[in-house]
Amino acid sequence: MSSQSVGHFALLPLYAAAGTAILALLADLFTGRRAAITGVTLLGTLATAVCAVLAANAEPTFCATGGCSWIPTGAAATTAVLFAGLTAGVLAFSLPALRIGTAPAGEFCFLLACSMTGGVTVAYAGDLITLIVGLETLTLPLYVLVGLRRFAPTERVTSDPAAASLTFFLISVVSTAIALLGVALNYVATGVVHLASLGPAQASVFAPIAGVGAALLVIGLAFKVAAVPLHAWAPATYDGAPVPVAAYLSTASKLGGILALVTVVSRLETRAVVTILAILTMTIGNLVALRQTRMVRLLAWSSVAQAGYILAALAIGEPGAVAALAYAGFFVVLELVAFGVVVALRPQGGDGGTLADFRGAGRRSPWLGAALILAFAGLAGLPPGLAGLFAKLSVVDALIDANWTWLAGVVVLNAVIALAYYVRVSAALYTLPPRVGFSVADPVLLDEAIHPHLPVPRPVAIAVAAAVTAAVALGFAPQLLLNALT
Amino acid sequence: MDAAQILLIALLAVPAVGAVAVLAVPARRDRAARVLATGLAGVTFLLTLALPVAAPREFGWFSYGPVPALIPWVRVQADWVPSLGLQFHLGVDAISYPLVVLTGLLTVLCCAYTVKKVPEGGAGRTLAALLLVLEVGVLGTFLALDLILFFIFFEVVLLPMFAVIAGWGGPERRAAARKFVLYTLAGSVLLLIGVVTVVSQTGSGDLTGSFDLSRNTQCLVFALLAVAFAIKAPLWPLHTWLPDAHTEAPTVGSVILAGVLLKMGTYGLIRVGLGVAPQGAEWASPVLGVLAVVAIIAGSLICLRQRELKRLIAYSSVGHMGFVLLGIATLTVTGIQAALIGNVAHGLITGLLFFLVGTIKDRTGTGSLDQLSGLREQAPRLAGLLGFAAIASLGLPGLAGFWGEAFAVVAAVQAGGPFWVTLAVIAACGGALTAAYFLRLLRRVTHGPSTPGVRASRHSISLVEWVAWGPLVVLSLVIGLMPALVLSGTDIPIVSLIGARP
């Protein structure tokens, strides 16, 4: 038996991502200097993105009868670049926290790079097993990252991160088991794992088993994107995790789940399940978000709802795949901006805070306020967040093209509900300080004394600026992303 | 690209870049920033005036068949997002041009008004920048010749207007702003579904072309668009956001809202509603007509009972927009011309009215009719202007308000049949009611013994106020005497929009 030939050129992005993780570990071992570790990791994310672009047209590899397991495509390269960018952004958001030592830099960078490796694998996966392995590699390091929080001697120790980590771990393991069961049932019924030959089951006695398998697979993956009714872990986990890690959960981790869902849904017949999930997810996500009082929880619920819009595009199956990926692309950039501004406005290493903590923040920091407005407008699908508007437009366009106008109606109705909480938070950013119990000469001065103007750490500022630039650029030239995904 | 096309782009680019520039001015130079905003709005206004001069005049008019094609004076066309069927397609013709000029004019007047007086709530330069952003959105809506581009510009005004109301408004501004933004978004998402359906079915969003849609689709699309535009216009019974928004908005916000934002609804109904789904419009026109007449009567009756100045003017807008929509509903050239001139007249006169009542409210500290009286004795000039604006608004012949209302009724009579004649008669009665409530307003505010609030207020009219109000007064008179200024050249584009009807 001859050994399988391996196209190393196609694997370049994976090598770069995995190499980044190993280099981060080695840098920790040999230098122990934070700057070296984080520098190596940042360069590694850049290398991953460059490799993904270089190897965009490489030949598929790991081929066997039935299909290949590693398939470079334009969409794969684009999402790999997105994963690398998100990882770099989240690392930049974490640098202030790493500097004051809330998490060990070596372990943090290693785990983050491992997670990126998983994301790259999901993007290129050509069979269901690689897909699940990639998704697990993406998620596994996050269990640790969510709970990785050291407390200073003077600080009040809480078990929130640990609780968040455990919740996430338990739910995620169960969901993986369900997804694997789905893959197994589908394999039993059809004998297929390669995506190239994956399709709706032929009429046979095994067809019902294949159908159940497909449904279970979708449900397992729906946990990862926090689709209702499989969403309960997300708000608690996001809120307990350090804010940059919550940003990663809500962008890169979600993008991985969406990629996996797109892969499965565009090949298997799962429209009924996905339609129900989509309607529940957007409606409940938006309605519950209306009542939130904590910033990260609000973002978590809004991110649940956003996943619902993506699922809506997937409800029509294959024709909605590009729209779903495009929405995900626009969404992660805007979400990264939103989380970045939250990191910048809060004390270093602090939690997301309540909405009241952000009152008047836009007056104190006009640039950050403007960035958050841009992100919220985009998430609501309105100008000046043109990127978000085109995201909504592409989903509605796909649904109406497929004659699913009623589902497009549900999507836009939800956009109206969502605007209610986005404008509430946005308006709070610019309200005057609340009245204090006693009379003061100048409430604005008092407010400034209570809320000292925190200097924004440079890496955070640069990352937010880069994300805003990307969001604005995508807003004016959305065709770039749409082309890159097809 | 010739000069006229560059002009068209500059019309959007100047206020857009201007808004950023105004925001970039440091906080301590706030007044300079407001002056800059006024200057840029002035440049934009001059550009709108230059459009017909720069437009190539030699375009030949060839009419093949009964319906001539819609040919804009100037157009700019480029691909933007081909996969979503979106083209960057701008153009101007006789239907949109008067509204473009009106937008330019009102924006420059509002910016000039903020130079002197910034309402409480936030930095003056931010308000001025938001006014410029609003101008971009409104001009874009009037210039767009692509369906999806129209939708995008339609959305642009949403958040800036929310910010103007929520940032610089009265005591209940939060609730009013939220109501405004959610209500109008609900309308514009229907517009989204409508335009995407059209583009998806015909593969093109070109508003200068014709749309090959089945009758059923036309009915569906027109219903979606009509509700969307009816919320914006607003048409009874979808008007309930308007009084709150107007009552709480700062003076300049009210002027822009009434003067140009509402026109986006009626203009959209003409350009997009009739242009895309003429058969759908024919199907829905009786319903539109009835609702328009109900709006006229309901608006007037509510005004007769109103005790708050700004609310009264806001409800009078509902009545006036009822006349505009009645004109559109007749689907005749006369009716649509009445709607066009009604739009412009309402923009000028209601803009002026909101400036005046905003000033009265600011100076006396109250908008309640019970506490305002005797303005004529204390501030004769202000009272005179208010009287002029009220009389123009009630539709006295010779002033701008007359043509829109009178010819909407004429068009309904010409449409023939007992149904339209009945509507015309009721609408004419509504016109009489309009006169009644405006005269009541004048009697309460200008006549009678002066109240302490009126006596304590400042009486003179400052230079900035004359600058802001003067053009509106003059234009109300000029357009009243020469309606052809607005209507010349509109007949052929209207014929091509509504089909071969006379």
C-alpha cells in the first residue's frame, strides 16, 4: 500500500497557525519575556493570514476515494484570514491584562494560537471528521481561557470565571457528543464522511437514520453558535470570562460554528430544523436583550440574535450559504469593534460592567463613543454602519430570491426589535451624568472627578482603529468580501 | 465625466465631508465650527442652484410609443455591489429638482440658525454636523435612481434624526426619539422587502427603466411600499409618531423633519411606488384616497382641539400631507403636479411655522395656547410673520399653500365618478376646517390681552432670524405667484411614471 501524498503547500496556513502556538510556548520557555511571547504570536497570526492568501489556489490534499480532506478555496482562505485577524485583535485587547498579570502570557498565547489553528482547520475541512476535530481544537483551549484569571492579593477573588468555564465545558462536551452521534448515524446510513459526496440520503431503508443523523449534527453545531434553545450557556459564559476572551467567543468561536453549519446545511436536507432554530434564535435573542442591564450580557444576547439571522439565511440550504458567510464576515468585524470599545472603556483587566457604567462615556471619550456607535449601528443594520446594512441586505436578498419572503419578514421585524436596545445603549453613552443626592455647582465636573479619563492602552487603541477601518472599508466596498467568499 | 456629473457627486460629497470636518474642529472653537457648517451648507445650496445651468440642455426628446422614457437631466452610474444588484446611480429631473433645492435651502437656513442659538443638550458643532449628515441622506434619497440605493439613503437619515431629537430635544425627548426611530424603521424594513422583491424578480433596480412585474406582484410590492412611505409621510392612521417627535425636537430638528424628511415619503410614493408598480397603484388608489381624506379631516379636527403650539403645527402637517397624498392617489398628471407643489409649499411654510413657534416657545418658555396671548401688541413683527405663515398654510390664493390643496381637489373632481367627487368634496371641507384652526390659532396667540410670559419675552427679531426666515417668506410668496417655478417640465416625466394616462 503506497503512502498518501501530502500537498504541503496547501497546508501552509495550518503549519503557520500550529507553528505559532509552538513558538509561543518555546518563547515562554526560553525567554520568559512577555514582549517576546506576544510579539511572536502576533507575527504568527500575520504569517497565518499571509500563508492563507498565498495558498488560496493550492490543490486539495489528503485525498482518498470519495473526496479530499483538506480543500483550499477562496472562502476557506478568506475565513482563515478572518480567524488570524480576530486572534490578533483579541490578543491586542488582552495585552493590558497580561501586563498586569491577570493571566500568564505564555499559556494565554499558546492557547489562543491553538484555538486559531482549530479555526483554520474548520475553514479548510473536507470531511466531517476533520470538521469536528477542527471545531474541537477551536473550542478546547477556550475552556481554559475562559477560566484563566489570576487575582491580585488586594483583589476580591470570585469564582465567576471558573463557573463560566465549567458551564461552557459541560455544554460544549455534550454538544460535541450529539454532533458526533449525528455524524456516526449519517455514516451508518450512507457510508459517507467526505463533504464532496455528502448529500441528502437516497430513498432506502436507511434514509430515516440519515435524516436523524443530519438533524443531530445540526443541533450539535447549533450549540456552538448558541442558537436558541441551545443558547443558555452563552450569556453566563461571556459575562464570566475576561472581556477579550468573550470577544473571541463571540467572534472567532462563533465563526467556526457557522462555517461548520454552512458546510453541513448546504449539503444535507435540514431546512426544517434550521428554520425553527432561526426563528427562535433571532426572536428570543432580541427580546431577552431588551431587558439586559450588563454590557457583556447585552452583547451576548445580541450576538445570539445575530446568529439567528445567519441561520435564517441557512434555512434555504445551499443558496443561502454565501449570504450566511458574508453576514458572518461583516458581523465578526463589527462585534470585534464593539468588544474592543468595551475593553478600552473599562479599567484594565476589569469586567464588562453594567450599562450604567457606560453612561456619558461617549462624552468623555468621543472617538471610542463614535466607534461604538458605528458598531451598534452596523449590528442594527443601519448607516453609518454600512457593513451591517449590507449584511442584512444580503440575507434578505438571498431569502427573497428563494421565495422565502415570509422568513425575510421575520428577519426585518427582528431588526426593528433589535434597534430598540441598540439605540437605548447608544443614547446612554451621551446622556448627562445622573443627578446626585445633594446639590453641586457643576454636575459635569463632579462626574469627571468620579469617572477619571482612563488612558486607553496603545495596543487596544490600535486594534480598535484597525477593526474600525476594516468595518468602514467593508461598508464602502462590500463586494470585496462577497467576491472573496465565492 | 462632465461638469454636471461632478456637480451631482459634489452635492453629496460636500455635506458628507463637511460633516466630518465640522466634527473635527476642536471643542473650544465651537462657534467657528457652526459657521463652517453654515458655509458648507451654503456651498451645497449654491451647487443645487447650479445644477440646471450645468446640465446639458441639448438632450433631444424622442418619444417612441405612448409612454416616453424617463430621462434625467444629468446622471452618474457605476457599479457598487453587483452581487446584490446595487448600482450607484444618481440623477436629477424635474420631479426631484425642486425638492433638492428645498433641502439645500432648509439645511443652510437651519445651520445659520444654530450659529446664533444652540439648543441645550450638546455641542453645537455636533448638531450642525448632524444637520449636514441629514442633508446627505435626504439629497441622496431624492437623487437616487437605483432602488436599493434609494433604500440605503432612506435609512441614512434615521439615526442622525434620532440623535437630534434625543440630544437636543425637550423634556420627553427620549421616548419621542425612540418612538420616531422604531416607527420609521418599521416602515423602512417594509421598503427593504419591497425593493428587494422587485430587484429579485426583474433583475434590475434602475428607476429610469420599466419593471416587468406581474399584477399580483405589483399589488404586493405597492402595498409594502405604500405602507413604508405612509409611515414616513405620515398618512393617517400611521402618523402617531409625528406629534411627539415634533413637540420634543429642537426647532431646527422640527424644521428639517417637517420641511424635508416627510417629503421623502411622498416623493418615494411618486418615484418608487408609481414608477415600479403602476398597476399596484391603480389597485390601491381608492384606499389611498380614502385614507388621505380621512387624514385631512382628522388632522384638522385634532388641530381644532390642540392646546400646544408645536403639536398643533405637527397635526396640521398630517392634514397637509393628506392633500399631497390625495393628489397622488388620483394618479393623474394634475394630481401629481398638485402633490409636487404641495410638497414644496409645505416644506417652505411649515418650515417657517416651526421656526416661528419654536422661537415663541423658546422666548416665552411655554407652548401652551392657554398661556400665550396678545403677541400682536408686544411683538408685532413676530405676530405678523406668524399671521403670514398661518394664512399661507391655510391655502390663501396667491401664496404657495393654495396650489397644492386646490389642485388636489380639482384632480379628484377630474378623476370623475361619484367616489372621487365625494372625496373631493370632503377634502374641500377639510380645507375649510384648516382655515378654521389656523384662525383660531391666530386669535389665541396674537390677539387678546398679553400674558405675563409674552410680556417678559424678547420682542425684536435678530439679524440671524431674519436671515433664516426671510427666504422662506419670500419663496412662499414667489411660488404662490409663479407655481411654474416648481412645475415647469414635470408633465412629461410624470406621464412616463404613471403610464399613458392623461
